[in-house]
Amino acid sequence: MNLLELKDYIQEALNENNLLIEVRLQELMKDTPKIVKDRSKGYDVTFRISFVKDGKYRYKFIVKKPGTKAYNVNFEFLDLDREEKIKKDIKNANERSRYWKKKASEIKDKKKKSEYLKKSKEELDKIEDIYQDYSDDMLDLDVRVSCTCGYFKFWGPDYNARQNDYSLRKMSNLQPPDIRDPNREHNICKHIYAASKVLVDYLKSSKD
């Protein structure tokens, strides 16, 4: 058994035991080969949507150059330790909102009705603040990534992401890229790298 096979064997054993390997976005970017970084230049990156659900923060991008095919890049940051706290805070805000809305429906005084409806809306507005509070340290969280491009599927990134536990979803048959990436160096594609730069800037600016 050579060193590469030994590494794969150990990794498979870790994954079978459900031991998560923490991978952060900026670490992935730092380890990206220079040729991939260079090829990521000139792409248009469109921010599609972000949302929080059950301790998972999801960001979606469309990455393309003019006149070329668009690819979907997805990120998911995991903060499962806060999952129950997030659920509880959002549930409480929703319950308080319904409470004030019900009170408004039970009263005829227009001034009081307006006051109660305002309080109901304020509780719903708090949910957005809850999301923001939990996203302040996003770059310190464990990340998962995926891209719909052929390079990610067949040149190593999809396989390496699955082996090192930063795969958001399986995009290929996970056949080892022994010919195209024998040293397991292709961690992400140029589209993910281009989107990563935009996402890092966005997260840093939102934190400020």
C-alpha cells in the first residue's frame, strides 16, 4: 500500500465513523492551485439567494463569462451547535407575532389595533436580525461546496470534496481521478473560486 492509498484508506475509515473534518472557505481558497486561481478571473458572479435553515446557511451563485454557459455554485456553512437555539428564537418570534396579531383582531379601537399590528410586524422583523446575528462569524464555520461544471465533476474536486468532507452534494460517480488528479490537488474549480472571492467580500462587508 503506497502513501496515497493509505491516505484514502484512513479517510474512508474516518468518514465511515461519521467524524467530520472541519474545512473553512478561506482554507479551500488558499489551497487552490495557482492555475485554477488564474483561470477564475473575468467571470461574472451573480448572487442568487441566501437563507438559513436548521443551522445551515446556504448561498447560491451563477458564474459565467459573456457568451458562455452559466454554472451553479453552491455553498453551505454548518453551524449545527446553534441549530436548536436558532429554531427556538425563530419559533418565539413567530409566536409573539401571532399573539399580537390575534389581539389586534379582537379589538375595535383603531389606535390599539394599529399598535398591536405594529408589534406583530416588529416580531417578524426580528427574525431577520436573528439570521444576521448568527451569520457574523460565517467565515469561521465549516463549509460545503459544489459546482455543476465538468471540471468539478470529473477532474478531481468532486471526489476530493467527498473524501475530505466538504462536498455539498455528489456531482459524479465518485470514481478516483487517478489519471487527471493523481496527487489529489484539485480541491475546487475556477467557478467556485470566483464565487468564493465575491462571497468572502460580501461576508466581510456585512460584518463591518
